[in-house]
Amino acid sequence: MSHFTTSSKTATPLTVLSANALKPWLAKQPAKTAKWIKTWVATHKFTARPDTFLIVPNEQGSVERVLVGTDAAPHIWSLAHLPAMLPEGSYAVDGDWNAAQIADAALGFALALYQFDRYRTVEKKKLTLALPKAGQAQTVQRRFDAIALVRDLINTPPQDMRPADLAKAAQDLAKRNGAKFSQVVGEDLLKQNFPAIHAVGRAGPDAPRLLRLQWGNPKHPLVALVGKGVTFDTGGLDLKPLSAMRLMKKDMGGAALVLGLAQLIMAEKLPLRIDVIIPAVENAIDSNAFRPSDILQTRKGLTVEIGSTDAEGRLVLADALTLAQESKPALVIDVATLTGAARTALGTELPALYSNHDKIGFEMVEHGLKLRDPMWQMPLWQGYAKYVNSQVADITNSPNYGFAGSITAALFLERFVDSKTPWVHIDSYAWNAEANPGRPIGGEALCLRALFSYLQARFK
């Protein structure tokens, strides 16, 4: 369903005002209505604080306009508080915002209408927002659709989001966009040298697999997008307690994010090639589950001592990152719900970013801050690299060191990346822990807009 229209002739005006702009606006009102409007505003104690609004009726009792309190600088969430409260109908921004600012706020307006309704009947509220420039409606809708895809995938419960279901979602996405899809399933993972992916997922009720979606003109630069696809994480034999397991349906949030990003790249036809690689597994318990102290092989040839079966994400990413570099990409980006340590350091709303090319990391952070889709760059501190070493294998997946867990996880992944290959690792929560306008509790496409903006700017 489209949330946008190109016509504003019959739309109700949304008069956007910051606190400092309210009095000047009131002073400009026509003499015959100025006193009445001032009284109405004063009676309702409307001061144009951000995330507030006031419906102004006409003489017939219908809505004449809506006064909307906003920050002085418009942003994506400036109008996101409105859809929950406004009457159904069509609206248009009335103010000094330019077309780009309106489009940005329109996306937040639409995201406030998002509902995960696969398992329940919900009332669809009919609200549309007029966009001033031709083509903007399609552009903003494409961004909404990409974010909604990510949210839907993460919100789906694990009985309906097993590795095979994630594979179908990737295959459907490829089919809709004329992309190539392939997968390596079960024992074929061993035959084609993906031993770590197989080891982590072999105890699951659904066969582990390596998913791959490829799209783009061979003449364009190649970007590899790697997403952790652990569709449910019990912790394996190092079983998680209930409090830590309740949200583990979101442990495929990295896979969901790269699929949503791929959808947007293909819809916008960016001049680049994408190689989307997803190790899809369920970290379960059975007689053949991998164990603490096991030593696993990897596609790169490095051996890994298992310090914890609950540090499985970095194991499947190891094989996926090795594959990603075999096509000589211009850039590798991996996204994963990897560590609780990143949340301790940065909270739930701020993904941790690591890169072996600092300039790329800084530029991505800048795009995120500009779009209110933030990330924060963390150090690949080589002083901690020694903790990734093992006495009985090349490396361990769970360092015997009680600090810097997000950094040591990134340093583990770095062992599977050629230093000459530009690489970015994003450790994301992939979930809204509390409700905010436009961001309901549930799966979230954290940093999707920032990554797309960076790619769009770099590969013009």
C-alpha cells in the first residue's frame, strides 16, 4: 500500500513550526481569524514543542489544518508522531521545508504506519502524505519497502523463519529483481568447503546452508554484503538462559539487513554489482551438536578452538567472509547481531562499526549522523589481538578475557579478511527495545539508510 500521493490540492495542511516560529506564524494570520486562532492555541497550551500537534477546525467543524511542533531542523522523525493520532485522510506539509526535507520526513511518517500483521488482523489506517516533486513518491516508497522487509523478516517467529525460510525470502527477492540465486545445503557444505557453517548448523532441525544472491552489470564495481543468518540461537550446548534466549529470533538480523539493503540497491539501480552472502543456520542442541573444546576447520584453512558454542556467529561469518573475497570485491560489508558487549558499550540504538580502512568507517559514520541513522566507529585495537590466539589451534572463538568482547569478536573476523580488501564489520542489535515515533518495538533496519547513502555517494 502506498503512503504517498503527488497531489496536494485536497490535502489538509500540516503547518510545521518550531517553538521559535510559532509566534511569528500567529502574527501573520489574517485579521478576521487571527484572534480566534491565537485563542485556540493558547487554550490548548500549544507551544510547538517537538512531537506535539494541534488540530485547528474550521467553521463547519472539519479539520482546517494541523499545527505540528518540530525541531528547528527537519529530520526523518519530524512527522512520525502524527499517524497514530491524525484522522484518516490526505495531508501535505505547509512550511518552508524544501522537497528533500519533506521526502525525508515522509519516510518517517510512513514508517509510523508500519505494522507486523502476519499473525493478527489489524486495522489499516488510510493516511497519505503529498510529496512536491515528481518521482519522490516512488523513491520514498522504495526506502519504506526495504525497511519494512527487514522488520518483517526479523519479527517473524523462529518456527516460520528457519534456514529454508530465509533461503526462500532471498530467492523471492532475487526473482523479483532479476538476480541470480544459489544455495549450498547440508552435507554439500562439506563437499564445497564450508566446514564452519556446517558444524554450527548441523544439529538444527533444518539443514544449514550458504545463500548467495548476485546482481549487477559485470562492468560495475563489486560490493560483497555478508549477513549473519542464525535464525535462532539457543546458545548450543552452552545453553542460554530464558532471559537471553527470548529475542534470539532476531539473531538473523544481519541477514535481514543485507537483504533489505540489496533490495534498495536493486530498486534504485545503483551502478554497482552486489554479492550477497548469508550463512543460514540454527544453533540448536542434538547429539551431533558441536562442543566446547572442539577444533573446527574453516574455509580459509585456519583452525578454531571452540571456547563457547554460544559464540557461533563469528564461526559462520568466517567461511562467508572467505568466500566473499574470492571474487575480489571493491568493498566487503558484514552485518551481524554479534555481541552483547557492543550493546553494553553503545546501547541498543547505535551499531558498532569496525573497519580495516578508517577513512571508509569515518565516512559511513558521517552519512549515518546526517540521516539520523547512526553508527559509531570502534577501534580494531591490535593490542587485544593476542586474546584471539589459542594454545591448541590457530585461534579461539571465545577469548579467555573478560573485557572488550565486541573488539575481540571483530579481531576474530579480521583474521579472515585480507588486509588489502576494504572491509567493514557492523555489530548491530537489529531491534527497537522501546517504542518511539516511527520505530515500534521489534525488528529494525539499523544503519540501512546510512549504508545505502554511503554506497550511493561512492558509486555514483
